[in-house]
Amino acid sequence: MEAGEDSDYHDNYTALPEIKAIIIGSKAEYKCTAANTILSHTDWKVGKEIVKSEMKQTTIQNRSVTLVMTPGWWRSFTLAESTKYIQMEIVHSLKHCPDPHAFLLVISLHKPFTDMHLKSLVEHMEIFGEQIWNHTIVLLMYDNTEQRNADSKQLIERAGKELDIVIKKCGNRVHVFNYTDSRGINVEKLFHEIERLVAEHQGQCFKIDSKLLEDMEEKRSTMEKQAKERENEVKTKMQSLKKCLTERSCGFPELRIVLMGGRFVGKTSVMNTILKIKQEFSNSKKCVMREGEVDKRKVILIDTPGWWPYASVKETSESVKQEIMSSVTMCSPGPHAVLLVLQSDVAFSEAQRRSVKEHMELLGQNVWKYCIVVFTRGDWRGTSTIEEHIESEGETLQMLINKCGNRYHIINNMQWDDGIQVRELMEKVEMMARGNTDLLTPVEAAMEETDSGWGSNWSDQDKLERGSLKLDPPNRQMESGDPFLTRVHSTKAANSSREPSSDYGALHAVLRLAL
């Protein structure tokens, strides 16, 4: 139905005794508000992160209504950049609501909707297959007391051509919600729109490829089983180590820790959470040292400069590499631990694993015995566990975790008053330090180079991994510039018609998210 037109309730379609719909859309698009408006009560808490598909049922206007809420994706991310867990949960919504009458695609009119957002939306929607557009109604959400009687067509026109493309893909089925007004009337019109949609398909509901659903459900079941096994294994190990720690003499009078990670992963937030300070984010290319106390014990943290995500160590400036290597000497006689900081709400690619490995080994190839992976954005995990993230991402992330001795921790940077998460992290640091017979010490040159400047001291496995990326040494004339541009330059030189890889899109996505 075209926006702004009055519904003709006398069309030749049958009123449905039951309505089943799936709510879909990116993060922070008023999906919970839309669902609560439809259900006429606040079943979904606005602002709460949805990470698992959830179903609610009620009776409205003598109809049984079933709504399923799906997790949202970051609106600027490609499908490859969204975590595998989110993708699984979006598809899993069909187990809650088989054969839905409609998908309700929620988009906020209060945010720009650009070509980048359009591409992201299309990729995530088509997880269900291209036929999803034939069963989708667009819900445009706005809340403006000054435009209570605003014309729907004008609102859509002002939103831009990209939004118009989405509406056309959905057969011009669009419903505008000023969700503070006329709830009953709007919902009644929406129900009629769903009934009209079902009538257009001769009573047929949406059907997904059964093999796709079965495969995804099998992956999800395996992931949950393996996640539980990993969680139990870590708990058992922790209990055993705690017992040994209690039986031995008092612990270290101070803990010295180095923070490592790419740009925008949240290293500063980890430092703030541990020390309960408010150090502002800084894009400094120098190490920053802070001291504080955790449970009456002195803690020294060294925050190192971040590298560009997905960049090789050669593409990182010499000054940044020197700063990273000097972090070990800043906390003499050496750090007890290195915390490798990663985001828990972004997919972890093979290119990122290589980048992490190369930069971490600036501190020496034995750095891994001192390493604990710390995941940030725990507030975005909701009810899902970090083990589910690790297992769903597959071998790439699992290899890194295993390289660190299966040591990992998740931080909710929004809960500063939660001393338990910091205390548990410090316990893991101390238990690891007690298991090591020495401290991490400086290395002369973790990545020795030949005159060509391309690491000849790499292992055969390193060379094989880089060979699989088909990367050439960066153009020396561009070394002082943006490493992203350096790699794009070399890629385009090899094949000018080739599209940039999803890893470069991920870099931009991380930057967009951070900004």
C-alpha cells in the first residue's frame, strides 16, 4: 500500500484469526518500540540489547498475534562483518515462528539512510533468500510532536532515494508509525496490510529453503554444545588454579600489565574499567602508563598504540612498532601479562588473525604464554555467552584463543561498579603469572628484516599464510601514508577491476562504528 493512502477495508481478502510476524532490522531502529506498539504493552524493554530471537504472543482485536524479535546488526556493517552468532540467531527466528505471514522491517526516520546502509540491509535481509522481499512490510518509525499530522509521502521523500529503493523492493508496502499517536488505528491498519499481503499470495506464507534452515540449526546446536564444553573446561581449570593459589604463599605485591590491540577495539575502556578512571580516548602513537589499585593491590597498566585493523606489521609505522616493543621496558623488570583486546560484537576474520599475530610477536614469539584475550562490549552480548561467540566464529578465533592457552575474559565497560569482572580478570592474570617461571622480557628484534624490508625471519607457516592472502610488499613511496590506502594501492595495481575485499570494508566499518 502506498504511503499516505487510506486503507480500503472492503478489499476481497479474508480476515486472519491469527497473525504471525517477524520483526527485523538493524540495531537501534526502534524495533522494540514498534513491537510494543503492536502488542499494546511493553513486553520488550526499550534499550535492552536483543541478541537471541525472542517470541511474544497475545490476543489483539480477537486475533491471536505472534511476534518474533530478531537481533539487530550494526547498520553500517556488511554481512561478512556481522558475527556468525547474530546471523544464526536471525535465521533461528523461523524456529519460533514457522511460516510467518510477514516480515516487518523497521527503519528509523530519525537517522540518515545512505547507500552504505542500503547495502548492509539488503545483505542481512537476504540471509532468508531473495524471496523475503515479497513478504516484507516496511515500518518507518518517527516521533516528532511538531509533525503529528505530517504527510507520510513527504516524510519518505525527505528520507532519500535509498529508502525509496527499499520500499520498492517490498512492493511499496510501507506503514509509517508516529508511535506516540493513534496506536489503535495504526495497528489496525497494519493488520489489514498483513492480511492483504497474505491474500496476494493466495494464502501462502513465507517459506524458507528447508536445507538452509536445517544446516543453520545444526551449526547452532553444535555451537551451543561446544560453547558449554569450553565454558565448563575453563571453570574447572579456574577452580583448580584457585585452589593452588590459595594453598601457596601470598600473591604478587603488584601486577604489571601491557594492553595490546588494534585501533578502536576499546583498550582505553578496558584501562578505565580496571582502574575506575575516566581516561579519554586518545589516538596517541605513544604508550600511556597508568597506576591504580584493585582490591588494595597496585596495578600498573601500559596502553600501547593501536595498529590499523587487518594491516600487516610491515604496514605499521616504525615509530608505532618501536613504542609497542618499548612497553615491556616501561614496567621493569617486565610485565606479568599482556591483555590482547578484541571486540565481541564484530566478526573475526583470517586477515585480522594474521594482523594480530604479527603485531603481538613484536614482543617475541613467546608472548602467547603471557597473553589473555580480553573481549570488550560485553554490554552488547546480552544473554549470550562469550563462549558462544568464540565457537560460532569458527577456527579463526578459536586458533587465537587456543594459542593463548584458552585464556580469555569479557568486560562490560558500561558497568564500572561491577568489581567482580575486574577481580576475576586480575585472578586470571595472577594465576597465569604464577604458572610462568619468568617475566616477559624485551627482544632485540622480534621481526628481523632483510634489506628488502620483507620479513625473511618468518616461519614457513607465516609465509604460507601471507601467500594465501596474495599480498605484495607495500609500495615504499606510500609507507608514510594511510596503511589502508597502501594496501588498496597494491591491490588495484595487481587487478584494477577487482572489488575491494570485505576486510577493507570491515576496516571502514570499525571506523564508522568508533566515530
